[in-house]
Amino acid sequence: MPQITVDYSATLATVFDRAGFAKALHTAVVDIAAAKPEACKTLFRPAELTAFGYEDPEEGRHAIVHVTLGLLAGRTEETKAELTEAVLEALRAHVADDGLVTLHASAEVRDLDPSYRKFEG
């Protein structure tokens, strides 16, 4: 915990500082949600094709980033909202604006199911 997944348009590969974003994201999760630094894990998943409205996805004028944070239950709604705002701020700082693509960024914090288990080995 936390389990963090970042889905993003592969077209952002050259303008998305994923390592810098992960560091900022982990810092926010520790500071806001009281997670332990060594517990923060982030998986980046590039999507080869993303679509926006009725526009032709091949034109590549839009890109998407969606961040999902799974935390153990117990955080207040205020804490979750503060964390999602911090995630969006970190995205603004770590996705360069190339002037060619409209970025659609979103984030959500969800409670992990009580069945959540993990192991390290």
C-alpha cells in the first residue's frame, strides 16, 4: 500500500517525466495520506491508442493521463481530495506542454478492498 497506477497516452513518452512525477507523487502520498515511503509503488502503463470524442485518434491532438491510487481504508474524503489535487499539480509540473496536444488529466483515490493482500520476495 499504496498501489498506484498511471495510465497514459503513449504519445506523451517524450514529454512526460515519469521518474520525476513518481518522486513527487510518492512525496505527496507520504505527506498527505501518511503512507510510508517504502510502501509507495507506481506502475506506468502506456496506451498505444487513446480516443477523444469523435476526433480521429490517429491525429494525436489529445492525450490522456489517469492516475488511480489505491489506499487502505480510513482516509477522510478531505484527505482523498487533497491528494488528488496534489496529483494533478504534479502532473502539470511533469508533463511538458508542447503546444500541439491537449492534455486530459484526472486522478482518483479509492479504498483497497478488505481482501487486499501482498507479499514481497
